[in-house]
Amino acid sequence: MVYVVFSTAQNTYTKHANTHVSSLDLGLPGTLPNVNLECVRKSIFVASILNCEIPSTLLFDRKNYYYPDLPKGYQITQSHAPIGVNGHIEVPFKGSTLEVKIHDIHLEEDSARLEHFIDESYIDYNRAGVPLLELVTEPVFHDKKEVLAFLEYIRRVYQYTDISDADMKRGQIRCDVNISLGDGKTLGTKVEIKNVNSFSNIEKVIDIEIERQRKLIEKGQQEEIIQETRRFDEKTNSTIRMRSKVDAIDYKYFVEPNIPKIKISPEWVKEIKESIPELPIDKIKRYQKFGLTEEEIAILTKERAIAEYYDSCVSLGCDAKQASNWICGQILSYLNKTNESITNIPFTPNDLCTILSKIKEGSISNKQAKEMASSILEEGKKLEDLMNQESTQMNDESKIEELVKTVIENSPKEVEAYKNGRTNLFNYFVGYVMKETKGTANPVLTKEIISKYLDK
């Protein structure tokens, strides 16, 4: 069972409103918060990935404001001592890397979910109290492509390390976009657009808000750009003012009185840091050494399951480049067609390595290999059974030569046409031999022998 950050309500996704609610999350009298240790561990885990400074003491604060989706009238958060500060992370960008500076990352509880209709609004308290890890970057982005590269990479890190499923459709990862136009030396007034829920909308919001602010500046109305919170309206394709942005002091932060300070052991932090697996950026750098293209690397590292499948193939002795070609080609094509996960397909890394080794030793052709892979993927057949059924590749030069002679003798018109310039008939002779041998003739050897006879 996965619980929320300060209570024992379930933290699982459901479409049924108000079914995972506790008395604490509703702010009922007499309830006291209890810190979820796993939330703290994962917070330190992410702070370590972001190369942040981690405090020696865990401290929570109250952020006081009234809004219908905040039943207690305050939010338990971190202001004075976030779980991580002054960090940085390397992000893959345009074939190189982009370093993003992190201001802080802090652990807090989420609010409930408001849903507005024409005449009424509803509140779903399932989300109230759900652990929310808020990451705040420094103002380091100067291009929307940099923003998207960072967000996509962070989501990939969360998924790789089991921090979260990071599904934007379920609200598991959201973005507040802050836009500030400057003169190259100083930044202008910052405007925040809250809870943008998809990467495509984030891109739209950046373009729309920059254009809105630029027009005001060009008209000499720069003073009308005020510090405020806005929202994105998909129907009108515009940002709409919600409220003025209150300064931090207006939240009346003070230390949460019901949660004592908790010492963070250096040994525990060290143990957490040592548990961090290979991150996507590290995989990218390792795959570059295999001579893979940027496109191949992007495909192989997009999902952890695909990267693990590929790593299994390489560890079994598969040629790194050939394994990549197969995964990015036939296997990915099957996954896209069936919307299946690579973890569920019957074609295992061991199957792929066996097939590649058989191709290398000349036992089967590329065509046979692809047919076997299709039979395993589409029909669930076993590779061992297919190997037993298939004849091994014919590599006997004398036998192939006899067949080629027969083809040449039986095809005088085609031979004459070939010699008169219809060179595309070469495939006719190859196909003839392959048909006679049921596809088992060594294709390279077959072509060499046919060329020798046709060129006489």
C-alpha cells in the first residue's frame, strides 16, 4: 500500500472522487500529521540526483492561505530548509548537454482538485495530502526548446528511478511556467502560468505569454506587466489573469508546530546516494561509445524497459550495433503496431542474440531470421522449435552452382534480355534459386555465382 505524505490515506490513482480521503487531509479537529519516511527517502534520492546540498535536519513549515481546495487553510511545505538547494543537472540537448541550475527542491502536500462547471464547482479530496515534490530551477532558460528538453529529461529520470509514473494525463507531473522578458542585462517582471498539463501546452504557453509581454513593451506599456498568476485557456489559446502574485511574506510562513525537527543521518544520505542507478544521461554517453546514431540512442533511452532490454542483449554478447538495429527496427515496429510494452513480448534478448549468432555463422539468412522473429512476436512460437523446423542455410558452393546452371539453361530469353541491358532481371535469377532451395541458399554466395555465369 502506498500512502500520502502526512496521513494514511491511499496514494493510488482512481477516477472515483473522494474515495481515498483521511480525516487529517480534510483538516478535521484533533488530527496530527505523521511524516511518511518513504517520501523523505525519495526526496533525498531526487535531491542527490540533482546534486543538491542536503540539510542535516528535516524541517517543515506552514504556508497559510485560504482556498477551497485547501481544507486546513494552510499547506504543510518546506520554506526555511528545503530538502535540497543549490543543485545542478546535466541534460541531453542537441547532441550535447545543457547544465541546468537548481534553486531548490522541496517536499510538500498537494491540494485537493477543483473542477469547475458553468454554475457550480466540485472538489475531489483524493489528491489532498498526496506528496508533491516541487523542483524550482534558476532563471536559466532562454529558449522553449531548452525548457522542453529539461522537462522531458526530468520526467524520464523520475520514470527510470521509480520516483513516479510521471503521467501528465493523471496530473502526476505538472509545470508552472514563469516568463520574464529582459533587456539582456536584467530580467523584467515575472509572470507565472499555473499547472500547465502537457508538453505541447507548455510550448504554446511560452510562445503566447512572450508575445503578450512583448506587445505591451513595444506599446510602451511595460508597467502593465505585473507580477501575477495566470492560467492557460485552451479554447481561446491565451493566458488569463487569475490573481496577483502574493509575495512570500504574505503567506505568513512559520515552522510547522506539529512536526518536530528530524535529524537526517549522513550515513542514510550516503546509502540513498549509493542506490541511484545508471541515469539516462549516463546511458547516452555509454551508448555513444558503441557507435550508435543520435536517433538510435534517443529510441533506446526513451523508456527504461527498452534500455534494459538492449543492455541485456549486449551483456549476452550481442553485437551492440546489430542489437540496436533490430530493436529500433523490427521490435519497435511491432511495439508501435500493438501498443505493447517490450517487457511483455515473447521475443527475449536471448532469442535475439541466438538469431544474430546464427546469422553470423551462416546457419540462417537475414530473411529467415526476420521470419523467425515475426513468428515469435506475432504467433508466440518458440525459437528452438523454429530452428528445428527450418533447414540450415545452404553454403555448399557446388550445389548452388548446379542450381544456377539449371536456372541459366532454363531461362535463355531472360539471359539475353539481361545482356541487352535489363540488369534488373538479376533479381529474377536470385529469386529462382531461392525458390528452389526454399530460401535456404546463402544469398551472398548465390549472387556471386550468378554474376560469374551471367558475365561470361
